[in-house]
Amino acid sequence: MFKRILPFLSLFFLFLLPTYCTVITQILPSEGAVGNVIRIIGDGFGAKQGKVIFSPNQEAVILHWDNNKITVAVPLGASTGKVSVVTPRGELAECFFSVCPSWSIYPAPIATSLVSISLPASNVGWAVESSGKTGLLRFNGDKWENVVLPNLTSMSDVFFLTPQNGWIVGDRGSIFHYQNGRWIDESGITSSKLNAVHFLTPKFGWAVGEGGVIIHYYDWTAYKVEWRLVDSPTRATLYGIYCINPKLAWAVGEDGTILKFSKDRWTVLPSPTGDNLRDISFSKPTDGWIVGHRGTIMHWNGFNWQLVYTQYSFNLYGVKAVSPEDAWAVGEKGLILHFNGVNWSASESPTTNTLYTVDFSEPKDGWVAGEEGTLLRYH
């Protein structure tokens, strides 16, 4: 008798066992920036804490967990996409979440001033610091790490054309060329400090520095690609260089100096300011920006340089023109300015440290670096 009813008893007790179904019904709010606290509402999360993973693969810090509600902070490096709740039982529930771009502090392996940054791709970046003691920083897509480079002196600027082709310049005419995974010392063309470098192609670039020095990397003959000194029309120290095409380039420097390269020579242009000019960037030949001391901002409209007046008087050190409707500038006291196609306004900055440099690999993915190893990411 018992053997006949045993299968039915087994089925009865099977129905008594708890069943789990993990679902997310909503995320409040449905969008937010890195660091914002959000609530994940649903059912079946369980009493024991599991994991919450944001796209692409960033685990969040969990502030609260119960069967129907999870509270987390949007993690550093999160991007728009799926948010996954993984329970200790291995069950998975997913929902869409929009990450609003904002500037966030990123961990840095050093505490010395970072003076230049270059991002040839979203997962590749390089930064240099001014002392020459710490070396270089390299971004591997996840974190910044130290790279030791022998004979490195105080460096001023870094520019990468592609992930496999870049240059850094600095004190006493130092030039290092990164090519296919290794650094090559190309110093020796000048003893003057080089402050800025910019390339158009792997065989065409410019560098400028103290005393108005200008050097050119060019295919001088069919088999001779090298750096050479060229005639400079100024003795003013130059801080910024931008190459638009083989026949057109710009340089800026102290006391409002503006140089233009055209018709195979450099000439001095009239300047609307006497303030030191620290950086220059173009989104296209008829749209460029210059920034400098005392909040100086100038715009090139294709015909002339015009001063743009803002309410900000802090020194500006870096500028990046992403498009005619999108540009960024950084400077003292953690100031981050954004141009939206109409006017410049201050963006929320998570630091008061002086910021020296800004670069974007994509319109919604950028980096800023500055004193005391400050690294900020817009993402």
C-alpha cells in the first residue's frame, strides 16, 4: 500500500518546495551619472546579497539588499546598457539603464602633476608628468599604470596618432617616439625645451618650445624621415601647436603670440591679446580655439581670431575641439568649461586641483589630467 502512494507523496512534497523567480520591474531613476544612488525594484532577489553588474562589466557597491529592493551606486566605468542582478543562487535578471556622461575622479598610480594626455582610442591612453621621476602613465582600457622609460627627463607633451604611433617631448630637446610597442629616443635636434608636439601622419609632424624653437618631422628625401630645425619668426616661448594639413599649421605662445604656417613658412599674426596662450585645437580648418591666461579664449572662424568673453578669469591650460558644437577647456581651481555651439559654461568638476590637459577619443568619452596626479574621466 505504502509503495503505491509513495510517488504521489513525492509529488506532494515537491509542490511544497519554494520556487524562485528573479525579476526586475523597474530602476529608479532610469538614468544617472557615475556615483549616483539608484534603486532596483523587483522580486525574488532573496535575503542573501548577490552582485549587481553594470555594462560593460562593472560591479557596483551594494548599499542595501532585500528580496524586493536593491540600492547601489553607479560604478566608475559604467556605460549605458544592461544592469544585471545576480543572486547567490545563480539566477539572473536584467534591465536597461542609461548612464549620463559626467566627470568622475579616476584612480591614479602617482601623485605628481600630469601635464599632458593623449587618447588615440577609448581603451588606449598615455599621460606624462612634469618631474620626469615617475615615468609615463598608460591606460589599458581598465586602469592607468606606470611605464618606466630609461633616460626620461621632465616631459611636457604627449601626442598619439594611433595606438601604435606616438611621441613625447620635453626638457633639453627630449623626443621619444613610440612605434609598434617600443620607445625610440629621437633627441638631439635641439637643446631647447620642447613644450608641444602634434602630428598629421606618421611622417609629418611639428614640435615647438622655448625661445620660439620650431622643429619639423618630415620625409625630406625618399629615404630620410627625420626631425630638422626650421626658421622661426619669433623668440617668444611657444606652448601649443596644431597641424591641420601639410600646408597649414598654427602655434601659440607667450605674450599673445600666434604663428601661422602657410606657403611653406611660419609668420607672426596680429593677436587680440597680450596674455600667454597655452593651447590650441581645431575641429576643422574653419573652427579652432585658443586658450590662455586670465581666462583668455579665442575662436577662429576661418578668417580671423576673435576674443570670446566669459565670466571666468582663471588661467586656462588645455583645450579640445571635438566638433563645431562641442569643445572643452580646463584650468586653475579645477575649472572645466564646455562649449555647446552657442556659449561657454562651467561643467561640474569633482576637484579643485589645477587641470592642465584635456583630450577626447569620442564625443562622450574624454579625459582631463592635472596636479597631484588628478585624472578625471567624462563617460
